Amino acid sequence: MEVAGWQVSRFIDAYLDGAAGKRITVVAGSGNNGGDALCVARFLQRRGSTVVVSRVPARDPTSLAAHQAKSVQALGVPISVAPGGLDQPADLVVDGLFGTGIRPPLRAPAPAIISAINRTGAPVIAIDVPSGMDADDGAGADQAVRATATVTLAAPKAGLRAQAVVGRVFLADIGMPHALFPAAGPALQALFAHGDLVELVEAERR
């Protein structure tokens, strides 16, 4: 989670040509994707960004997301209950609402939060997959977050192929052993030979 947050914050710093002084809204769900997003919030604040968090509170106070929320709050980052905070001006929005485990159709309050993200008019960077879309087959893409770019973690997700809502797709190495992906291991090794954060063109996404 720490490495994932560092990789995404690093990408955002490059995307914005420097994150210092930029207004960034981080949307964090209650699961591990939300935990990743809260790590991003912490790293971006350390890079000099003005960060606000719009969060779905974790049901389990001992979860990783809840732990990350406490760390962010201790640093003085403002936290609102989602979709609170999404009406504020932002130079960029980080989508960490849902990760790979989501299956449409979505239940409340998710559609309202996604709609609020899409109404901001700011560039949106999605963590792993745009929230609301099935990572395996792309189902629900028409109701998902419309990302400017997606930073997918560890390995490409099949559902990202040929979906307009994903924007440009970047693959980040977060240190997971390639042996966990036996079929894709050699391809991942070849991709990461170019760097630990690489853009996937459509041919590579297949």
C-alpha cells in the first residue's frame, strides 16, 4: 500500500509538472483502494500540495484504510464524508473509491460519489481501475469514473482494454513477485525492464 501510494503520487507530480502548490482532492473508499488513495494524499501533502480528502468511512476501525485515515488526519489534512468536498475547486482529483473487487451494479452512495467526481471538470487520476468498472471485463464502464489517466498496479487488468473511461493507462511496479502472475510473468518482466512506471499502449493492454 505504501509503495502503491508512492508510485501514484510520483506519477501525479510528473503529470502536474510539480505537485507543489496544486489543489488536489483525493476520493477514498472504505477498502484497500481507499487505503492506497489515503497514502497518495499523505505523499502529495509532503510534496507541497494542498490536499483535501473526500472519504467513505471504513466499517472496520482496524482496517488498513482506517489506519491510513488516522495518519492523514494527524497531518491536518481536511477529511469530509464523500461526496462532501468534491464541490471545491481542484487542479486534480484522485479516484480511489473502488478497486478491482467491485462488481456492477453499484449501490448507494457510490453512484452519487462517481457523479460528483465526473462533475468536477478537473483531470482525474484513477488508482488501479476507474471506480465503478469491473476490472475483469469492463462491465459498468458507462457508469464509471471518467479518468484522464489510470495508474494500474502490479499487472494489467483485462477490463481496461478499449475503454474510453480509463484514459491513458500506466502500469506501476509495486514490488509484487512476478511468480504471483505465472501466465504474465515474462511479459511483466519485459515491461518493467523499461522502468517501474510505464505507459501501456493498446497493443500491450491486450
